[in-house]
Amino acid sequence: MSEEEKGTWVRVADNRWRRVSRREFLKIAATGAAAASLWPYVNVPSAWAQARRLTILHWAHFVPGYDEWFDKTYAPQWGKANDVQVVVDHIPFGQIPARAAAEVAAKSGHDLYQHISPAASLEPETEDLTDVVEPLIQKFGIHDIARKSTYNPKTKKWFALSNSWVPDPGHWRKDLWDAAGFVPDSWDNVLQAGRKLKARGVPVGIGLGNDIDANYVLRDVLWSFGGTTQNAGNEITINSKNTVEAVKYVRALFKEGMTPEVLAWDASSNNRAMLAGAVSYVFNAISIARTSEKDNNALTPHIQIWAPPRGPQMLGGRRLGAQHVILAYMIWRFTPADRKTLAKKFLTDFISNWAPAFKGAELYEFPSFPKTVPDVAQQVANDPVANRLGQPNKYRPLLTADRWSTNVGHPGYANAAEAEVFDTFILPQMFALAATDRMEPEAAVQWAFRQMRPIYAKWKGRRLM
Amino acid sequence: MSGGAAEAAIAVPRRGPGEWLGSERFLGTFMLAPAVLYILVLVAGPLLFAVYLSLSNATTGSYTLEYVGAANYVRALQNSIFRTALANTFIFTIISQIFVIIFGNILALALQEKFRGRGIVRFLVLLPWATPISLAAIGWKWMYDSLYSVVNWMLKAVHILGPTDFPQWLGEPVLAMAAIISIHVWRTFPFSAVVILAGLTSIPQEILDAAAVDGAGFMHRIFYVVLPMLLPILTVAVLFGTVFTFTDMGAVYILTAGGPFNSTHVLSSWAFQVGIIAGDLAQGAATALFLLPVLLVAAIVMLRIAARAETV
Amino acid sequence: MAAAAAPAWRSLNSRKVLGRIGLYLAVAWFTFYAAFPFVWMLITAFKRNSDLYNIKNNPFLFNEPPTLEHMVLLFNGTPFLRWAWNTALIGLVVTLITLVAAVPAGYSLARLARTWGRRLGIVIFLTYLVPPSLLFIPLSRVIAELRLQDTIWALVLVYPTFTIPFCTWLMMGFFKSIPGELEEAAMVDGCTRLGALRRIVLPISVAGILTVVIFAFALSMQDFVYALTFVSPTSQKTVSIGVPTDLVRGDVFYWGSLMGGALVSAVPVAILYSLFLDRFIQGLTAGALK
């Protein structure tokens, strides 16, 4: 390229020009070829393309096999029976709200949109599902978590339909706890065992970072100490003595039973730390137990699950834990009427035959409509994997999960204000500010209160609660 | 710049049948039009809408807008997380831009030299820029992991860290900010090097040779010959980098999600968290647009400077 | 340049050696900084999980035999190749659109525009002040109106909004660095303005155009907010959104496959860039400016 170009300008330009023009020709040819190969993209399947389609948006499930079953077995079968093509799309769970916002703004999107946490702020743009939910309740009953997370008592609207909720039990290293001489049945035990276990290099791991696991487990602590974020009348109740006690407890636990790594955790960190044998106690959906089984982890027999710990007797001694995630479908208001009908039929059919989904989800998910899986207890007690590994009782603590699990926003509903408090990690921040001595416990609670007040005022102003 | 007189002199003989096409004015408009139209339709329009949102009470679930004036801006200012994010935005932008420009300059100068293995170095240095941020940040997250951090492992291996130290890169506000900046610099400095490299080539070799013959040393040539001539492109690179960094949320969002205790949010990530994830669209819009007036003034000033530097 | 341009004038051997050492140190540091994450990805992508998750192991060694299982999952368990193709295709079309819009606009700003045009040019640049974290909300409506939702064309339409402004400015800078006399001479010889642009200015702007190509392609690969919110069918996803969707499941990261995916998507593109860069530097040094 360099040699012949020396010389006068014009000649250089001339040379180049010819070269350029050859290149241009090639470019045009290539564009033509590219255009031909692009044709498949023009005819792309999408939400608005054909009439007899039903589009569903799901997260990427914990259990890859569940997606496999739903996408390739259940959905096509239902589609065939109803003469519809069912299309299932997946997105990462953290981005579900963003895509939902885009669909609402576009007034076009999936016929069924599945959330993994309550999305009450979207209520104005969702179809009222009363005509689907009420008959299902008649037939199968409904778990309080599902009601509190998908129904708005102020507007009397079922803005979503929950098919399942996921328990969030403690995972503990039985061998290490045995050696320390405790069981994780009360928060006091956790602190006492935590001191010993930290000294042995396997601390407790209650997340304090900006992630959903921390958001859930810290609510467990709050409730067990008798505190709440709000009452049933949607008034903020965070600024209570009980909250201060809970914050003080977490500060003590952080200093005496944990290491600073819990500040850095995201939703996957406690899994890894537990599976690596680096911590002795964490909270999660049963994904830790399941992953260790799949990976043939040597720790599998020692990783056990247990209900959330009780709070101190003098503060009521409650045992209460947040659900881990709650899966709920929405139908957008702007979806064409015929497809709304189709989507509702899908929901009714799916819930009425939810038992295979329960099996497919490997005990992660529990039914929001309890009677759809009459033999939950037997299945939990006879998990095939646990049986095969010679630990038939491993998942038994889940038998009581429906008693000790509750919804975000307890004792009230999971309303839009509570959801914003949840999504902006106010509770983890409150606990972490005190735990790291950046604030006194009382001041941290006051800080949280000051953060929450405008949020509640704002959403009340929007007449959603 | 070619003066207006020269342009006019050329334009005059072309009057006649092809007057319009030949008219420089028309041509100028015509050539600028596609870019301007594209931007007006797909950015300016949506931007105005976003401004409107920030003055309303919109949520992601409801666009029945009521005008609320500056309430969202006031509320934003009253929020301590917002104020932290505001400060972080400046810290994040300024520190990473300083590194990007220094690194970009040195790398560009180095890549101009001939040395063995230059080809492979160029390839390796361009890698960060060829990786989608969503994947690159996950890779870095893995390197800063709370348990498996290879960064810590290496620091231990060279005895910067003691055997029991294990800094939590993503769990300590200052370290987390450093981690975020390290990723952002990593992903943007190759590009700034390329731009500067391109700018370097616009400097005629004769000038450099002449300077060398006059006895100017390497550093002298860099500071008194190369950098002044690079100024226009450098200004654009800095400006672009600054603005791009100001509005970027990729590194923060994927690496820390704003944690620990919302101490590493920048305005754009906090706007996303509040406006999109938590659903308060109006508040999110106010947060995202908060600095728009300041940035506008700053950008215009910098662009003026750039323009003046060019016309000299 | 220092070494090549200043020989024979004064024997500065020690200075030269120092400069050389400095050069190599700088190069070594930048190479390490830029490339280390990829070394780490490479190791992770071929490690067994049991090896990877053992905190006691030296992370750089294969304490257990390497495995292909992560790569098998990436290529057989996900439509990775389809995503890679989508990414490349979007990048190419966006680059074309960018060139068509930015090169003339840059020229116009450099040579033809008057006051109003310059102001418009500034306005173009200022579009970067708009954070994409929110812009997708109004844009999603535009996409839906155009019936592009859930196709890669939505991204093809949107990405030029952030490639055009900078590329326009970049080209403007390049055109300004070319002496105006060149075209004027050609125009005196009877060329039209457009003719002069095509025959004289464009050929010596190859470097700038290549920068624009690289830049536009790179930036269109970087996005994830738009890809996430505008495209949900698996067949239409890009690498930047497809890989995390399928390989981060709930709270389990498939690290090996994720790192493999990052590596496999970065390496070919970086090779392409460095080839382009070669041409680009050649074009400059060979060039007209001598």
C-alpha cells in the first residue's frame, strides 16, 4: 500500500480512487449477499406477528431441567390441545423489572409476564385477574404469601397470579455445628455458635450487601425480634425498639460471628462460600443443597437445612422467614382481548395441573394454591435424590415451610412502597451501617425511617395503597 | 481552516444549471442532515419526553401523568443515597478519565514504536475493548470474588498482602469504588489509545523531524510539539470519555449493584435502581437528568475550546 | 519514533537504552492490565468445578486434569453461535449506517457548515449527556410503533444513536487535519466539491474511517441495556445478553462457561481490530502527510 503512493497528490488520489471504487464494488456485492442472508430475520417470530400465538416471559429457572420441561414438553402440549403456538422467552432474573418497564412503555409485549418478586407498582397497567384467581381459590385454596403479594386490598384487584413461592431455609453445616454444640434453632444459638465457628475459620454468613438474599434474611431477623417495616394499615413501623434490638443483634453477629465478606456478597456468593466449606450457616433457597448433590460435593452429607431461627423469648420468640422468591404472572392491560382470554385459560389450566411443575422444580417451589399438589408432604419426605444419597430426611424441614414463611411487607401486603424499600436495599443498608460502626443502631434505624417516609408518602399519593 | 473567501471563490463559478447541487450551503445541509435527523428523532425526542417524565409523577406502571414541578428533583436532593451517588459520579468520572488519558497517551506513544512482539501486544491490549461489558464485568466480578479473588491471591504471592489478609474488594466502599474504576479504565483506555494514535498520525513527520533536528528531546517534543497538535482530538476524546463515563452504569451495576450499603452508586445506576427496578420512573428520570444543565454548560465550553484550538 | 527519528544526530546511547527500558515497562504493564482477565478466563473455562472451587488450590494450576465440559455446555447447551452471529450482524449493519451518516456529517462540519451548522454539530455531541439507563423507556415505544420489538432490527435502529455522534466528531477532526488546499486545488482543476471529497479527501481519510468502523462495531457490542429490554427471544439475542441469561441461573453462576463465552467472543473481534489497526497505522505512515 505504501510504495506506489509516493508522488504527487493527484496521482495518489487517482490511484486510491480506483482502489476505493473496487472496494466499493465489493462492498456493494457483499451487502447484497448479506441482505439475502438476512431474510430469515425479517420473518422473525415475535409477540405481534400472528394471531394464534401465546407468548410467555420467564426467568432462567434455578433448575435448567424445569425450563426444559416447561418449554419443550408442557407448553407445546398445551399449545397443541388449544391449537396455539406457545413461545417462551427467558431473561435473567435481575432484569425482569426493566423489561417489564419497556413492555409497558411500548404497550406491547408478552401475553404472560412472570415476575419473581412482587411488582405492585405495575398494577395500573395490568389486567384484573379476579375472574381467574377466585375460582382457583374456591377449588385449591390459596397461600397467604400469594394473596399478600398479588392482591391489592385498596383497589380490590388481583394484579397478578402467583403459581408458587420458594422457601428460604437456613443451610447449616451439621458437622461443624455439632462440634460447636449447637443447633441453629434460635438467633441466640446462631450468635453463640457463630463465635466458636468464626474462631475455627468457618464463620456464619448472613449477607449484608446489596442483594436479594440479604434483603430476605435480614427481614427474618427483623421479624423474629418483633420488628416490622410496616403494619397492616401501610404505616411505617420500622422505628421501633424491636428494630433497634434486631440491628444490635446483627451488629454483634457481624463482629463476633462473621467476616466482612458478607458485605461483598451477591446472590451467588453464599452458595459458593458454603459449597467451598468456608462458612457454616447461610440462608437461601435450597439451591445450595441441590448444587452440592449435583456436583458430588464431599460436603453434601453435612449441608443440612433448618427452619429460620426463633427470636429471643423476651421479644416474643417468633420464628418467621421471608419467602425466597415468589413467582407470579401478569397480563398487561394493553394485550388484545382474544389473547387475554387465551392467557387466562393458560393460567387456569397451568394452575389446575400444577403437580408436574412441582416435581420439575425439585422442591424449590411450593404451590401458591396448596391443594394443587395434595401430596407435597410425601414428596418432600421422599425426595428421590435425598433417598438415593441415603439422607431421606434432608428436606423434611420444608414440611413446615408454609407455617414459618411469609411475604415481604408482613404483616401488611407487598405494596409498591415496600417493594421500593426492598429494591433499593434500605434494610441491608440499615443493618450494614450499624454493623460496620458507621452509625449507632438507633441512628441507623432513624436513617431507615427517614428513607422510607418519602417513599410511602409518594406511593400513597399515587393512590395505589 | 480554509477561509470563507476561498469557499466563496470556488462557489461562484459553479452557478448555473447545477446551482443547487453545487451550492456549498445546500451540500453542507444535505450532508449533515442524515446524522442530525437520526439524532433528533431517536434521541432528542425521547430526551424531551424524559424531561417531561421528571416533572411528573409517572411510574413504570402508569403514564397517567400529573405535573408535579420540581418535586422529584427536590426529593432526590433530600435523599442521602442520591447525594452519595452524585458525589460518586464525579469521583468515578474524574479519576477514571485521568487514568484513561494518561494510559491512553502512553500506550499510543508506545504502540507507535517498533519493538518485538508489537503485533501480539496490540492484539492483547485491544482485547478489553472487544469484550461486551456484561461479560467482562462478570469476569472481573469473579476476579474480585469474596472467596476466590485471584487478585488477592496474586497480591499474597508477591507479599503485598500478608497470608491472612483478604481484602473484600466489593465489600468496602473505597475498595469497591477502586474496583469499579479499575474495570472502567480497563475497558476504555484501549479506545482512547486508538483515538490518540489516530491523532498522532495527523502530525506531519516533517515537524517532528524538524523538532528533533533542532535538538528537542523526546519529552520536549511530546509536550511542546505532539500534545499541542493533539489537542483537538484529545479534547474530543476527553469530552467523549467524560460524558460516556458520566452516563455509564455498566461497571457499577454488574459489579456491586451499588453496594455495599448503596455506597458505590453513580447517578445512572441509582436512576436505574429507583426508576426502573423500583418503578418510580419520574424519580429515576429526575435523578438521571439531574446533571444535564451542568453537563450542557461544561460540554459547550469544552467544545468551544476544541474549536478554537483547531482554528489556530 | 524517538528511536527511529533521532539517530546520528547525537549519540545518546544511555538515554536511548533508558527510553527502551521505559518503553518495555510501559508495554509490559499495559499488556498485563489488559490481558490478565483473559488469562484468568482461559484458566477458568477449562477447569473442573471441583478444582475451581477448592480454595486451597493454586488458582493458576490445573490441579485436576482440564475439562471441556464448560465449553460443551456453552456450545451445545446454549445457542452461542447464533448469538455470536447476531452480534456480528448487528455490528456490521450499525457500522454501515454510522458510516453513511457520520462521514458526510463530519465533512460538512469541517468544511461546509456555518454557524448554525456548528451549533447543530454541538447538539449532536450533547446527545451523550442522555443516560441510556432511562432512554430505553421512550425508545421502546418507538420500537413498538415500528414493529421491531423482539427482533435484532430494534438494536440496529437504536445503536446508531450512540455511534453516530462520536463518529461524526471523529471524522470532523480528521477532515480538519487535512489541509483544505488539497480540495481547493482539485476544484480549481474542475472537480466538484463531491468529486474532490471522493477522490482526494476520502482516500487519505482511510485511517479515520477505520477508526469509525472499529468504534461503531465495538460500541454496538458493548450495549446491554437496550439488548435486554428490546429483545427477548433466544434466537434474537446478542452475546452480551444471551450468555448471562443462560449461564447465570438464579443464584448459580456457571463460571467456566461464562468465562469461556467471554473469551470466545472477545478473541476473534480483537484479532480483527488489530488487523484493522495495522492497516490503519500503515495508511497513516505510508501516507500523504509525508
